[in-house]
Amino acid sequence: MGEHDTVRVRLRAALRADDPWSALHALKTDRPDRLAEAAEELYRSDTDRAAFGKYLTWFLSALGEPGDTVLLRLFAEPALPADDRRDLLRTTVARGLRLPADLLRTYADDAPASDAEAVRAGHPPAPELVDAMGLSGDPSFAPRLGALLSDPAAPRGRAALALGRLGAREWTVPIAGRLSEATGLDHTAFAVALEVMGDPAAVPHLLRWLAESGEERVYDAHHALVRLTGRDPLLPERPSRAECAAAVRTVWADGRTARAPVVVGGLVVDSEARARFSVDGGAGRIRVAFDPPSPGSSWPRWDRSLTFDRKPLYRVGSSCGTCELGLRLLDWPDEEATRIAARMRGRLAALDRLDTALFLEWSPVLGELQTGHYHALLLDLPLERVTEPARSWWYRRVANRAEEDGDDSE
């Protein structure tokens, strides 16, 4: 049996396992080029595609570049059934892949039949097609996407994000002007689209909308103003929604958008191991920022990363109150970040207490943080080097949770 046959047998075995998702996850790091080739071969079989199609598209999306190449090639096959092409389109969108504009136009006309009839009848295209247009890099889609902004039946938030990804700044003002029409996630998507666009022409409209909007929409406008102007005024710590909305309106009421000098203040040393301070007008070079919106997701803001100069260094996770916090290394910082850290390393090496002198010494570095209220803790954390996945906290937490929650199920 040749290597290709062996790979195909192993892939079939994973697909037929009691838990195909786990079996495929364990398999995907082994020769992704060969696995992508075997997955494509199975997908082109009507029988295997009917039985394993959803697993195969996910598996290809997990194989990186070899899988991406196969996904693009399969989507270009007009003979595939409509539902399978829709699944392939959703998968390529989730991967952030760029599909040729002509191929997307053909898809809109030909498949799936029900969607094509809806588009020809003037109804909006499917959300995944809207996302794909935004990823295409083709500005000719901008008028079609812009027309969706005023259609309540359309995926308006996704259309706005698609225009943002295209950098179609002629639609900045129309998006900003329609914030009052959008609610819920659509409102957030409109604000995020303006951030992605990066066009200061949105600022006057955001300031005006901030004064008129309800409490639940203030955060979106404030966040967009901070990202577009660089001005990041300090707000009260842990305010109620009403207090937060009032404070946001107050700090932007005079229309001032220029950045003010950084102020590190409010220092309170509670003990040798605990202190509090605030940063007003922080430079924000060091910040926990929302990641760019994920194509295909219904959440315009979800994952966050610790960034330096907008370069993501650690994935932090979402702000969801029920989700766990973790740090996942994404990249190494640039040399300047290393130099900034070096200014603190000597003092940290033998640090045994927090005091006022320490924070005065660190003020220039603390001013690089984003605006906010901070708690500094001096902790002695136990570290454990893990070389086997089964020994990691990621695995052990399941057992710990079951014990704490009284859940005896696997």
C-alpha cells in the first residue's frame, strides 16, 4: 500500500470514528498536503460527500494553505450541488479567503437556485455572499453592497463590514448617517465598519449621533471615536450603564478630538502587594484591543488580543462573562517594545514590594497603556512546565470543573 493509500485509509477511519471531530483534529497535523489531497478525492465522490461533506470542509479549513487551495478549487466547480457550494462558500469566508469577483458573480446567478431567484427578484443576497464580496478586494461590488444598507431585509451589518474591508470610503458617510436606523448587532457592525474604514469623515457624524443615541448604543460610538481620533478620555471606574452613557457624552460634548497629554495619576498603594492607579489620555500603544471582525461571524466584536502598536502579540479571548481567559502567543514584539520592557526588567528582577517611588519611576512606561483604571498586584505564581498535553490545565480543568460542579459525566 502506497503512502497516498495509507493517508486515505487513515482519513476514512477518522471520519467513521465515534467522535469524528476529535479524530480529525488529532489527524490534521500529519502531512497536511497529503491529507488535503485525500480529502479532495473523497469530496469529489458523491457518496463520500453526502456522508462526510460537513466534516471534510471543516477538515480542509483546518489544514492551512494546502486545505485553502483545495477549498478554492472545489468552489470553482459549478457541477457540485447547490448546498455543497454554499457550504464551501461559508468555509472559504470563515478562512478569510479571496475569491475571484467573476466567480462570485457567476455563483450569485447560478447557485443555489432559490438564492439566485431571490437576487434576480431584487431580494438581498445570502450573508455568506455579502461577506465574500467584501473579501474579494474588488471595488466594483461597493455599489451593490451600499444599496443593502437601507434594506431592512438585508444583512446590513455584514454589508457595512464588507464595504469597510473593501476600503470603499465613499460609503463612510452613508454608513455613519444610518447608525440611527441600526439596532443590536447591526449597530455594532456599522460602528466597527467605520473603524475598519479608518476614515475621519465619520467623526462629525459619530459626535452628533453620540448626543442623540440611547444608552445601549453609546459604547459603539465612543469606541469608534477613540479608534478614529486617537483621543481616549478617562471614564469612571465600573459605572452603571446610565452613568457610563452620561460620562461618555460629557467627555465628547465639546467636540474636541485632539489628544491630550498623558496623565498617570490616582495612585493608591493599598499594601506592599497591591496598588491602584489610572491612565488618562493613554498613548494606547500597549492595549487589549478587539481583533478585526471575523468574516462569517455574526459577532462584529468578539476576540481580543494584547497588542503593541496595533500588532497582536497574545490572543486573550472574548469579553464574554462565561468564557475563560487565556493567553496564546501570536507573535513577538518589535525591538522598541523590547527596549521599553528592558527599562523595567532590572527593577522587576528583585521586586519585593510596591511603593510610590516604583510607580513614579515607571510613569513613562505606564503612559503607553490605554486609558483606564488599573490594579497592580505583586504575586508569586507557581509555574509548571508541561510537555504532555494530557498534563496541561486545558485538560485538567474539565476534571476540576466536574468535581466543583458535582458533575460526574464525562
